[in-house]
Amino acid sequence: MRIIRAKDYKDMSRKAANIISAQIIMKPDCVLGLATGSTPIGAYEQLVEWYRKGDLDFSAVTTVNLDEYKGLPKEHEQSYYYFMRKHLFSKVNIDPARTFLPDGMEPDSEKSCNDYNRIIAETGGVDLQLLGLGHNGHIGFNEPGDAFKAETHCVDLTETTIKANQRFFASVEEVPRQAYTMGIKTIMRAKKILVVVSGEDKAEILRNAFFGAITPGVQASVLQLHNDVTIVADEAALMKCD
């Protein structure tokens, strides 16, 4: 595990974007596992800037996203499909046919999960998986529990996660209660993993996840077992790791 210290959110975003861009340059037809949420936005903005300068080419890149809300249409402004188009896909020369997310509108959970597992397998495997870190240690929507779920599955979101996502919706009642997410086994199969963490409010969970016990009660702790994990975190997030 490698920890890269950043001064602040902007510096964290640039350092994370450097790692992603290096992957694209080294392997133009790479498979990127992508994440949503507020933390990766700065990295996506930096990648778009470099693309516009002619430094990056996304034309052969394939992407698979971690998760999607169940029951939100793609056009909904809080769907993760919408998020990815807004912050990255519509701003670079990526082929839309090579961008994949779980089908949130498939009511049959088993079918949606099996279909997404097949898509991920057919890509040949994720070269670099980008992750954020939830306040309760979740990665993707893998919530604290009694076990590490293997592959794509439908999850009931915890009250903590629902409350954290409430700020994106008009009311807490509108926040979806379920989501489809890659499982821990799928995430751990990625050749490289990049975790971005920002803010003092993430300091305690960052310490617990990467310097505490490996437990399904803190899902991100399993990343300690991966042989190529890079954490890019700002000083505020690392304040309890010194």
C-alpha cells in the first residue's frame, strides 16, 4: 500500500488524475473502473483539461462504473449515468458504447447483477479501479455487514448512506433505498486500485480502514490485502494517521 500526501483537495485531485492519465498513456485501450460522488469530481475535471490540451486520448478506453441506484432512469440528474456524462463522458472522446454501468431500471435484481458481471468479465478485467471512501468505510455501495460480498449485488442502503446522499435530492424521501454495486471480489480483481480521500471528516475512517483490523464491518479494510493500492489523501484526511 502506498500513501501519497496532498496539500488539499485540488492537489489530491491533480495527483489522482496523474495516476489515471499515466494508465491511459501506458495502455490506451485500458479498462478503467470509475467512481461517483463528490471526491472524484476534481480528478475528472483535471482529466478533461488535459484532454482538451491534447494530452490524453480516451478513444480506446473502456469504463465500468462501481454502482448505480436501483429505480432511477438514466435521465434523472441524480443517476450515476447522468453524473458520469456530466463530469467526464460528454467532455472527452470516449466511445459511449464502451462505457458501462449497472442497469438501474432493471427490476429483476438477479438479472441486472448477472448481466453486469458478464459485462465486466467480457472487458478482460479492470486495469485501474478508482474508489472513494464512505464515512462508514463503504466502497461502492458495499455497506458494513457480516461478510464481504463477492460480485455485483443489490444492496439495501443504510440510513447513514441515505442521509449522506440526501443533499443531492429535494427530500430524504426521494433518495433511493437500494442500489446495484460491484462486489468486493470484483473490486479486488482489479490490477491496480486508486483510493481518493479528502477532508477532516474522513480522517477517522481512513485510519480504521487502512491501519485497523480487516473486517466486513469496515468494507474498505479488505483493500489491505490487495498488492497494488495507492491512496491519495489530503492533509486533513491523513491527520489521524501521523
